[in-house]
Amino acid sequence: MKNKKAQEEMIGFALILVIIGVIILVFFTISIKNKTTVEESYVTDNFIQALLQHSTDCAENYETDYLDFRRLINKCANSGTGKCFQSSWTYCESLEKNLNSTLKNSWQISSDSYYKAYVLKINNKGNELLTIYDSANKTELTDVKSQFNSKGSVQNLGEIDIYLDVYY
């Protein structure tokens, strides 16, 4: 009888060790995933902040009075038909042209790169003002959303919201 009790205790001890090992593995996996999420969101947050301060090629009142993205977004939202100084571009056309150029140069999208697609949306009072999208192999946005993970950020400028989602 004594031998059987010792064997049962050893099996119980082994089961406890296995359970503790599984719990540690689960916590370790969760901690790794959370670090990645924070890092990726940090990257998109910083990108939006830097973008808003970046100058565009649209001047407001005189030749060297170039608007930054924050001011150009506000001009497009509030007076979309207004035009850039010495240009035939409206504020909204200039915004789209400058955003396309800046996003293409900032996020290298290809099937070989880490980033597979991005979507930048600007809403004014809940209505869509502008959406810019690019993906590797010109994949449709619905396909990108189902195939890849994404991290994103939102920047609120009063009644204007800027959403950036980057897919990897």
C-alpha cells in the first residue's frame, strides 16, 4: 500500500508542474503580443503627429506661406473650393496630392516588405472627407483586412478625425 501512495503523489506533483508550465507559457505569450501592439500603435501615432506638422506645396496668401497638413486639412474641410496661391489646385485636391506623395514615400508597401497596406481616412463631422489607400499587389481593402493584422491610430482635430491603419 505504501508504494502505491507514493506513486499517486508523484503523479499529482507532475500534473501540478505541467499545469504551472502551461500557465507560465500563456502569460509569456500574452506579454510578447502586448509589447508588439504598443510598439506598432506608437509608430502610427508618431507618424500622424509628424505628418500634421509637415509642410505641403500649397501656399495660402503669398508664395512662401506654405500650409502644413493640419492647416490644409482644416482649409479643405471648411472651404474646399478655395485655391492654393498661384495654383489651380483646390485645397482638397492639394491635400490629396500631398498626402499620396507623403504616404508613398513614408510607408514602403510591397509584397516583400513588412508593411502590406495602409488606409488613411479623414472625416469631417462624421462625413468622409478623404480616403487614401495603397496595398501590395493592388489587393482590395476587404481582402487586406481579412489576410493581415493591422495597427492604427486616431487623431482628433476638433470636428475632424484622422484614422491611419497600417497592415502587416
